Amino acid sequence: MESKMSEDDARRQDSNGQPDLPVSVHGDAERKTAQAIKASGNPNSITGDEPDNPPSPWFHRFMHKHFPDASPHDHWTLLFTAVIAFSTLIYTLASVWTLVEIRAGGVDTHNLAVAAANQASHTEEIAQAAQDQVDAANEISDAADSFSETAETAVEEFRKAADQSAGASKQSATNAERTIKNAQESFRNDQRA
């Protein structure tokens, strides 16, 4: 079953002898127009018309310049791929910045923990000093209580001694009075006799 190929079919075969897919006439015309535009660099040079609207965005110019045969689907795919790549770059930069902040925060947290440990140590020292002061105040209070008891005992002893001395003085005075009376009586008796 040999079939005879037409000239167009023969031209479409590549070097391996495989036939290309059939191309529509309309597709060939678009490709020729795109090649002409690419060669001239000006899309309006083929038709000779001046554009009614402003120049196309940079993305369209880039796509027509570098990928003249690309379909609109390919344009959108490239655009969204570029957006995804840019977003990934921004995300990566934000992640790196976050990592740097986390590490710096780790150092700050370590320094804070060391400072808290030092503060706890100093707080223990302050608490111990306060306890020592309380103990000293209790000793002073005990000494004052002891002194107060000693002073009360001394006052009581002095009072007893004063009472005894007063009693002895009264007795002495009474004895002296009696002695004087006895001496006077004895003198009177001697004078009468």
C-alpha cells in the first residue's frame, strides 16, 4: 500500500523522514506575518498603518520579540510563571529575614534568661540580708527584753532596799529619839538626886 505524497507533504517531512503535522493555510499566513514583523521590528510596517492606540505593554512587546510563534495561552502561562517566580523570591526573602530575626531573638532570649538568673541570685542575696537583719532585730529585741527584765529586777531591788533603808532609818530615828528621851530622863533624875 504505497501512497503517493504530494509536494507539500514531501516538504513537510523532516530529516528523519517523519511527516510534519498538517498546517492550516491560516497558520502559515500568521507565521509569515510574524516573521515579517520580527524582521522589520515594527508591527505596523507590514500594513503601513499607524496604531490608533498607544504602544502595547512591555510584556506584549517582549513576547512578540522573543517568542513570535507563542499562542496567547503561552503568553499567559509565561506571565503567571513569572508572577509565581517573583512571589517565590519575595517569600524566600521574607523567610530569610524571619530566620535572621528568630536567631537574633534566640540570642536576646538567652541574654534575658542569663539576666533573670543573675537577678534571682541577687534576689536570694537580698532576701538573705533581709533575714539577717530580722534576726539581728530579734536579738536586739530579746536583749532589750532581757535588759528590761533586769532593769525591773534592779528597780524592785532598789525599792526593797529603799524600803528597808527607810524602815531602818525610822527605827534608827525612833531609837535615837528614845535614847535622847532616856538621856534626858536620866539627866533629870540625876539632877533631882
